[in-house]
Amino acid sequence: MAAPSSGGMTVDELLALPVAIDLDTANRALCIGRSTGYGLAKTGQYPVTVLRLGNAYRVVTSDLLKLLGVGGVGPVRPPVGTGEGHGLCA
């Protein structure tokens, strides 16, 4: 079992999250109460980007992981010295 992260979820739980999550799950990861989380989202002050889809709020998991410093989330770089077929222009 993984040690708990600084939020309310373990690192393994955070890494197993889908691409986008509901606001309640993001609140749990950040140890933010439901009312506080929804209040921050409504005023545009939530610590990561919140998408409003109809009546639902969604948080992009990669933004949340970056904020928490979990999983080395960042741009993927191609391996050095892979030779031809990399699809990049010189």
C-alpha cells in the first residue's frame, strides 16, 4: 500500500484517476471541503483549471497532478538518439 500523499488520497489513487474528474474527487485530493471547493470553482479561484460542462464541474487530472507534484507529469520528450522516423523536421 502506498503512503498517503499530502492530500486526502494516496499516490496510487491519484495516478489511477481518469483524464478528467469531478470536483468532489479533486476536492478530496486537495483536502478541500465540498462547500469551499464549489465556492472556489464558482468564483474562478480553484487552484487548478475547472471546466464547466452544463451543470457539472470537471478538473483535468494532469493539472491536479502537477499541482500536487505527483507522477512526474509534464511534456513527454522523445528518447535521444532514436534515429530516423521521429516525425520531427530538422
